[in-house]
Amino acid sequence: MSLLQEAFSVTRLSFWAGTLLSSLIGCSLYVNTHRSIESDARQRFLNHAAYAQSVISVRVKSYTDLLRSAGSMVQSSQGVTQQQFHEFARGLHLEQNYPAIDYINLALFFHEDQRAAFVTKLRAEKKFLGPLAAKLDIWPSGVRPAYLAVGYIEPEQKQAELYGYDLLSNHFFGNLLQRERDEGTFQAAGTPIPALSHPNDTYLGMRMPIYRLGLPLDSVAGRRAAYMGSIGIAFSVPKLLKGVIDKIPVNGVRMTLFDTGRYMDALGRDRTGIPLTLFDSQGTTALPKPPLAGGDDVFSTTLQMNFNNRPWRTVYSAPKSALYTEFDVYYPKLMMSLGFFGSIMLYAVIFILTSSRRAALALAQEMTSELRESQSKLQLSHQKLRRLADNAYQVKELERKRIAREVHDDLGQNLLALRIDAEMLTTRSRTHSHLHKRASATLQQIDTTIKSVRQIINDLRPTVLDLGLSAAVEWQVHQFQRRTGIQCDLHEDHLEIAMPDYCATAFFRILQESLTNIVRHAHASRVIVELRLNGSWLSLIVRDNGCGLPPGGRNKHGSFGLVGIEERILILGGTCAIFSEPDGGTTIMVSAPVIDLPADEPRLLSEHETGSAVI
């Protein structure tokens, strides 16, 4: 009991070790689960941002396609009029299909010698301005070699100052338009349109060159010669991005759009290298450019896009809590609790198993010690029992030998003397028939008694054993065959074996018991007996062709024949093997050392390697 209590006792060290280990596992599960949830939430955020960016790209492309179609219309007409341009713009339904576009305008290119004709046509087509039409002219004023003046604006505008503006008069913007002309590419303005832009409401322009049909455009000189003008649109960035944030199913998403290319501010200063904020979903009129969101509680990503050769950068941000579900909030805590209590339980199970193993080992050691002690006592007891049994065998054999000799010497001699007298009486009484008859019957009765005495002496201890074991075995085999009628063959070395009397007696008794078992149980028709001397070991083999031993026959209750055989040979320090198969006969083979043994003491089992087997 004290051993078990000691094995299962919980020490302070084991308690705090288990608590610390469980806390570490719980915290580890909490951190890993939180990271996994955060990683999934971040991936969802990135997917939403990528989707919003794709929506912006699709909208930019649609506006670009509109500009291409308008340019194609103007280019194919070769001299579009105010009415044609107005009908084309009205057919586009800009307010419904392109809500971000405020104006679509066409600027025509001409030289100084064509200025008067342009002004005259401009005044004639803008009569809807009333008296202001007569005052229209190219501005800024001044004589320049060439002009790119705005001639058409849709929807139609009543502000006369919007017509006749020379786009080449702005040195920075004019250079961009000339490069656009020479390269034949789209040109998106990086500078907000001052007349339309307001805080957090930026307007940008996008233009494309128009060339006359039928002229080669495969060189800069060819494109300059075919240059007819430029068509462009003015659009509101907030309107362009309107609804993009609404398509993201996450609350609190912020989108900030920057133009990172070269541009000029309202004062005409080059602001290259300073990102231009085009739109901020959280900007207001009072604070159009709030600081970007940051910190560990915010997801943020930056995506790049090309807006007609203008590098745009979009920054998306959202609070992490907006992408967590209610389950995501409690799941790490749940995992921490499960990890802690699960680890505690697992630690307790391991502790119990370890303690059980330790207790089992200690108990096994204690039991092993007791078992070894018991085995030692049992072995000693077995040795004593065998000594006792051997002593009983020896006493029995000696007593038989003594009785046989006394019967032979005393009773035998008396019977022999009595027979002699009876025989003499029989011989002398031949003249008296009645007396002769009674003397003859007495002589026969004495002969019968002598035979009975001899049989009793042989049963106690055959006198033939005094002639040696070989002679005794031969005599026993002959008597067995004569008495039972079973054919019995003897195979021996025909050598007289010198051995102690107790060894010869043991082998003879084993042979007697084996033949007796054959008569009682085997139902055999033939028996073979072999007696061999191999070195110092004598072997006796008795084999029959009977029915064999039945299953469990050797351990049959009340049967001690085979047990006696085994015990006799083990006392001699020998081995015993019994081979048996159903309907295959039985073989008994015993072996024991018989040479150079003491004449009066048998060898003990504990002193030699012995064994037995039954097959």
C-alpha cells in the first residue's frame, strides 16, 4: 500500500511542471490560431482589394474606349461640325453611361495663317451664346506659330471663356500634347483641372491625337503632317470610383488613390516625386488628405495600375476587426482553453500511466523477488521430495531384495528339503499303491509351491539381475513374449555393462512398467526393445505399434506408470522422452549416465542437466 501511495503521489514540482506545460501549449495554440485567423482575414482583404482594383481597371478601360470611339468618329468625318459633335455626344447618354465625365471636348490644330478662319467659324457655330458669340477669340492672346484651340464642348456650355482656349499656350501641358502627337499615344493629364477641381473632388483630363485619313503615320514627320487635333474628356475621379468601395462586403474599408508620375500644381510648379492625392474615401472638404491608416490593428495593401501611361497607386486599408466574425474573435480563446485543459488532462493521464508503470515495475520487482524466493524454496522442496522418493525406491528395492533372499534361503531351502523327503517317500512307497499315490500328490503340491515361491521371488526382485542388466532384460523380454504372445524383438550391444545395482534395478523396473503399459493399453502386436551404451550413457528404448497415447492420457487421473518412469530416470540424472501419435504407436526412450558412478548413491536431479519430453 505504501508503495502504491508513493508511486501515485503528486509533488509540488510535478504539479507546477504540468501547469506550466499546459499553459505553454494553450498559449501556443492561441497564438497559432490567432495567426491563422489573421492570415485568412488578410487574404480575404487582399482578395477584396484586388477585386476593387479590377473594377477600377474595367471602368478606366470603358472611358478609354469611349475616347477612342469619339476620336474615330471625328477622324472619319474629316471636318466635323458643331451639330455632328453635339448629336454624337447626345447619343452617348453620358449621364447614364459615363457619370464621371463632365465634358468631352475637341481641340483643332492650325497655324497662324489659319487663325482668322478658325475664329470666324467658331463665332458662327456658337450663336447659342447670344451676344457673347461675337466676342469669341483665341486666348491667351498673342501671336504663336501654331495653335490647338478648343472648338467643341459637350454637353454644350454657356460659358464663352471655355471656347477658343489654346492648349499649347501652357508650356508643360503643350509639351505633353506634342509628345502625344509625335508618339500617337493616349495622354492622361497628371495635373488636376483647376477650373473644375475642389478639395477631395479632383478632375482629370485624358486626350488622344486625331489624324487625317489617308496620310502615312509610320513616322514622326508623317504624324505631324497628318495631325488634325486632339479630343479629350474631363472626368471626376470621385465619380469614377463611386460605388467601388460599396462592392467590398467589409465595413470601414478605406481607399486612397495617388498619381505618382510627373505633374504640375495650380501655380505651375513641377511636383515630380510628390504623390498627388486624387481620391480618399475618408477625405472631407475640411480635411481632404487625412493621414493613412496604420498600426497592428489595420490591414493595408498597395496596388499599382497604369492609367494611360500615368502611374497610379491605390492604397487599401481596413480595420482587422471588420474582417473577423464573432466566431473568429472567440475561437483563439476557445483553442487556448481547450489546449490548456486538454494538456492538463493529457499530462494527468501520462502522469498516471508513468506512475502506474513505476508502481508496476516496483511491484513486479517485489513480486519477482518473492517469486524467486518461492522458486528457490519450491526447488529445494522438489529436491527433498525427490530424495525422499529415491530413498523410498531404494528402501523398497532393498526390502524386496531382502525378502526375496530370505524367501529363497529359508523357505526355498525348506521346501527343497521337504521335496527330497517327499520324493524318497514316493520312491519307497511304490509297493503300497494308496500311500504311493498320496506321496506323489504331495510331491506335486511341493513342486507347485516351489514354482509359486520362485515366481514371488522374481516378482520381488528377479535373481537374474545378479547376472547383469543385459541378462535381466533378455529374460524379461522372453517372459513377456511367452506370457502375452506379443512378438517382442530385442536389440542390444551384447556387452555386459558394469553399473551400480541401483542403476540396473531402475532400468529393469522402467522396462517392466513399459511392457505392463503395452499389455494394458496399447493393443499392440509387436514390441521392439533396444538397449544401447553410448559412451558413459545407457539408453533404453521401448517401441510398440499400438494405438498410441490418447490426448491427455499421460496426465490421466490415477495413472502413475509414466510418471514413475520419468521420476526414476530423473533421479538418476537422466532424460526421458515419450513419442506418441494416434494409431502410430508409442516410443519410450530413457537415457542416464551409468559409468563411473558410486555404487550406493543415485545421482540427484539438481546436480546434472536432466529433462523429459512427451510428444
